[in-house]
Amino acid sequence: MAATTVFVSGATGFIAQHLIKQLIAKGYSVIGTVRSTEKGDALKKNLNSDKFQYVIVRDIQVEGAFNEVFKNHPEITIVLHTASPVSFNVTDPEKDFLIPAVEGTKNALNAVIEYAPQVTNVVVTSSCAAIFTMSKLNDSSATFDESSWNETTWEQAKENILTGYAGSKAFAEKAAWEIVETKKPNFTLTTVNPIYVFGPQAFNSEVKDTLNTSAEVINNIIKLREGDEVPQLASSYIDVRDVAAAHIVAFENKEAASKRLLLSSGKFSSQGILDILNENFPTLKGKFPVGTPTTKEEVNDSSCTFDNEVTRKILNFEFIDFKKCVVDSVEQVLTVNGSI
């Protein structure tokens, strides 16, 4: 019996690479989109598996971007749409975030509806940014759950980079749900909504001086030196390996159909990352600032709360704890850089 074939858009992304590794480990065949032959060949080399093949989609926001993929691959029955703009090195929130995210999602789902009626499940990688409103992120009295929505308007999202990014996640996800509601396709939709995604890269070769936006939070702490000021960042986190696993549960478990999966393992602070570094890497002691070691209560009082009990019951696995998440990330970076 042939293995189930899963389509993964944005295959070279931080989450997507872990996701593809886990899919292959579970026996699935994977077809992933990349922007260039060079990127596709590099990923195929890292995966070292005949269960992965890539196709080139240079721009997801171009109408019909995914049509040929589904025309040429009738074996695809599961679609995981992870591709979306995440770089903050942009100047126009509408052009660089809002339009690509929304159009990319619409293009993917419409292509499935038109050319892949055999697809049973579509999973869209959304974000907690589609769930919380930016102005309440540091409000310790605010609580968000799977039913919450970012209240930012399109006009507000155009005002600056952060609200633009958050708005793009909300509007792209809303577009997906609207397509399902109006077109009533053969597939069920599930969205995965992670908060800050930490954890190691899927492959050591992906460790660069500057990492993807979320992983760079820990990377920036590693770069601190004695006497440097500690960044004042506090929010919630999830390990990338748990995010990847959640995407698989999203289509394997019928309980996840038509659900939003809110992924948050717990709260963190920049100081908390620094505390773990100082406690777990004795050979580097004295190189990092000590800062002001923080308590769990102080961390809990510095940001909003995500209530994801519904999601945890559906996923039915334990999230990776913060210490392991940070230690695994740092060990990888230090190993690649020759510091261990």
C-alpha cells in the first residue's frame, strides 16, 4: 500500500523543516514547495530521504500559484499550508505582510478546491497573533483562548510593522475560514496558532549568525556579554518540535477537525533565558551578564495568559519544557560555532 502523500507549502521554513522530518519518520511521503532549486536541493540533501520531493513556487501571492502542483500530483490527500511572510525587514506592512499572507492562503485553498477534490484535510499554520490584540500582549489581566480573535482592523494593521504582521495572520486565517464556509469543500480545515516558537533548528546547517525571527530571541541572549543590558521581553512560548507534532495531530485526529489549536506551553522572559544559560553552561559562566534572576511569579505577572485546555486535550501529548527548549537551542548554536 502506497504511503499517504502530504503537501507542505513553505518547506524550508523553521517549523516546516521539523514538520517534514516528523512526517517522514511516521512513514508519510512529502511534496514541499520551495522558492528555488538551490533551496530544494539543500533541503533534500538534509532530509536524505526518497520520501521527499520538492516543487518550485516562487511567489505564493500570484493567482494560481499552486494550481500546477495539484494538477500534477493527484496523490496528495493532506495539505499543510505553512508558507507566509515572517521577515520584519520590510517597509510596507500592507504590501509585505497583509496582501501576501491573505492571497497566499486563498491561492492554496482555492487550488485544492479546484484541482484536488481528493484532499481530506487542510491545516493552515496561523499564529497566536491571530488570537490576541497587540495592545493587550503585556496586560497580565488579559486571557485569550481558542475562540479569541485579534481585533485589529486592516487600516490599523497598515500603520506599523508589528501590527501589520499580527494583522496578516488574522486576516489570512479569516480568509481560510471564509472559503470553507462559503465554498463548502470536501476537506476539513484546522488551524495551528503558536505563540513565540523556540527550539533548535531542524538541521545544524540551518544555524546562521542571524536566525528566523522567533529563534533569534534566544540567539540574541547568547550574543550578550558581561555588562550588556538584558532585553526586557516577556511573553509565552512553544517548542518548534511540538508545533510540528501538532500539525500532524491536526489531520490525524478527527477531534481536531474545524478547530483552532492554540499552542502555548507557558510564559518566559529574556531574564529567564539568561538564568538557564548561567545555570546550565558552567564553562561559559562569566561571559554572559547575570542580570536580575527572576521568579516564576514575576514572569507570570508580565504578560497576558493563553488558556489552551481545549487544544491540550485534542493533542494529548506533553509539551517540551522551557529548560529543555532553551538548552537544546543553545547547545546546537554553540556546537555549530565551535564553542562546545
